[in-house]
Amino acid sequence: MLLMRALRANVDDDVKDTIINVLGVRVASNPEKYLGLPMMIDAISVYVMQCFALPKFLCCKLEGLMNNARDLIEDRILWQLGNGANVNIWNDPWLLGVETTEYQLIEAETNTWNKELVRNIVDDVHVTHILSILLSKARSEDTLVWKHKGSGEYLVKNGYRFLITEHFLNTNYINPNTMVYKDFYRSFWAMHIPAKVKIHVWRPLNNFLPNYCNLNQRKLRVRVDCPLCKAAPEDTDHLLWSCGTLQSVWASLQIKIAPTDKALSCKNYFVNTFCLADELNRQLIAISLWALWYRRNKLIHEGINFSLQELLGFIQGYRHEINLCQEKIEVACVSRLNEVWRPPDLGFIKLNFDATFQSESKTSSIAVLARDCEREVVGAETYLFTDVVDVFVAEARVCERTLPYLYDGKTI
Ligand SMILES: [Zn+2]
């Protein structure tokens, strides 16, 4: 296959014929169709083969990868029903969450499910799944869609995400950080401080900082003493917790330190201290870690002397500035929330609509209200839908009921 692509790419016809004769193979006229693969894979392999002579085992490996990609897509696509003409209900995948020519199941005249027939041929569970599928009024053709995404569109990243999730589920992989620090991370990421500060704190928590010990491990540095306190090697634990300079900063800022226990790690100490603090002190903890790393870099790369007083002034000023900005944002949000309904311009109709969803009964009530420039109600409708599978479908159905108003005249 790769040979065919290389031949197709940039080889003269005479040379191409000679190679084909020697090898006794034939050239496929449309390999993309045969493979059913994205053009990107094709482009990559052609590009690589133009630049390098690939060994046979690598060609086999690439072919295997492409076949795996094809199998992945084939196994995880789903028929999105149009008129139902192309779907075999017993053999084709068309129900989400159920492993199974439904043309007869749809009433052709009304374009609705033939509920009686559906109930006669499948059990209650399947009935619910089938009746919750919305049928297109346009009677469009059945379409194959990727079943793990709401839009049905397949992208390489969706396939990758699915494989990674499946791998973790199959190997019972549990990320210890996710389990133990779940509450910590939830409150940490919700803090009102710049993302760059939060990301900086997240880095040592996962040992992603190029501290001296990490550089030493990669043979990029010999000495590992902390450039600030010079009392111990600069590793992740030191930066997060045990650095004397950091402890002095926290003491000056009157951060309450959580009780320490020898069974716990420095990371645990940090997380416990953070959880013990109130919102303002949490901000101080995060900003102090970020600012200390900045000053440490200034010292070692630019020779700028470190000053504890200057650092403390910066941390408090920075936090004060953040909170001022936050207050301004909150005021702006409140004033926007207080905006009242305004009528449309002359000659236009304004539509307001919404839906409720009851998950237990699988029902949805919707309401549509149409008003003109003089606030007069020119149309209103409420409706109850049954067999609604989720909130998304409830919202879709209210949009569907709103559409007829759009054909009547100018609307906004
Ligand atoms: Zn230190």
C-alpha cells in the first residue's frame, strides 16, 4: 500500500511501470476509498516516504496502525436515522447504549414512530430507547455518525480520547492525585487569581518544575543547594514546603500552618495548609509560591538580590489588586443580570422560549412566547413532550417548536 502511495506521489510513469512489472503488483486507483481513512494519514505517509527510505518492518507497523484506526472507527459509529431506508434494525448499530429495515417502524405519512409495532417487537427497555429518538421532518437519508460525540462528527482527537479512557478502564487505573486531592483541586482551580499563578502551583505539585534536583537528574547541573535558603537540596518538596525562605514568607503573612505528621509527605502538608486557610490566605499561599519562584529565577539568572521585604510587599499588593479587579467584575455582572426584557424594534417579533425536563418521567414541558415592539403577546404556546431522553433533547424540542414562528415574519 505504501509503495502504491509513493508511486502515485512523484515517480515518472516509465519508472512506475518498470517497478510494477518487476514486483508483479497492480496500482490501486483510489486508495483513500479503499482504506476509508482520513486524508491526513495519507499525506503523512507520502511526505515521509518522499524524505526517507523506510525499512519493511516500519511499513508493516504503519499499515497495522492504519488498520487499527479503521477498526476503531468502524466499531464505534452509529446510524443517525433519516428516513430509515438504509438501516437494518437487527444487524446495524443504531441505538445508543444497546448492542443490536426499520423503515416499517416509521409511519411514512406522519413521520412518527409506529409505537404499536415497536412495542410488539421489542422489550420495554428498547421501546424507551427507540421512542426517544427524534425523527427528522425533512426525511433526510440515514447517516453514519460517531456515537461517542453529541455532534456525531469523528475527529482524530475523539478517537484518541476514547482509546485512552478505555485503556484506563480496562487496567483499573486510578490516578492517586485525582482521588486524594479531589476536594483540594476543586477549590484550588475555583480561586479568583490569574491562571498563570494557579498553573505555576500545579507544576511543583506534579513535579513539573525544572528545579535543581530535576536538572541534576538530567545531568544538567551538579550543585543542587537551594539558591534562596542554601540549607537543603532544591527539590519539589523543598519548593512546596520545607524551604526556610518560604516558611519565613508564610510566617510574615500569618498563614496558619496545618499540623504535621511524619506519615505524610510535604505535598500533603501543603494541601492541608491550603485547605485550612480561608479564601484570602489561599490566595496568599498560591501567590507566594509563584512570586518566590520568580524572584529565585531573577537571582540565579540575572543576579538580582533577593529581598524578603520587597517580596512580601509585592505579594500583598498583588493580592489587593486582584481583589479590586474581582469586585469590579462582580459589579459589572450584577448590573448585566439586572437588565430587564426589552421589546424588539418596529416590525420585528421577539421570541422567548425555554424547557423543563423531568428525568424520572422522561417528560419535558416547553413554553414559547412571541411579543412585538409594543410588548403585545402575538403568540404563545406550551407543550408536553414524552419519551425525552435528556436535557439536550428537551432544549432541541423547544427550538423545534419555535421554528414555525420564524416562517411567519421577521423575528429576533
Ligand atoms: Zn530553600
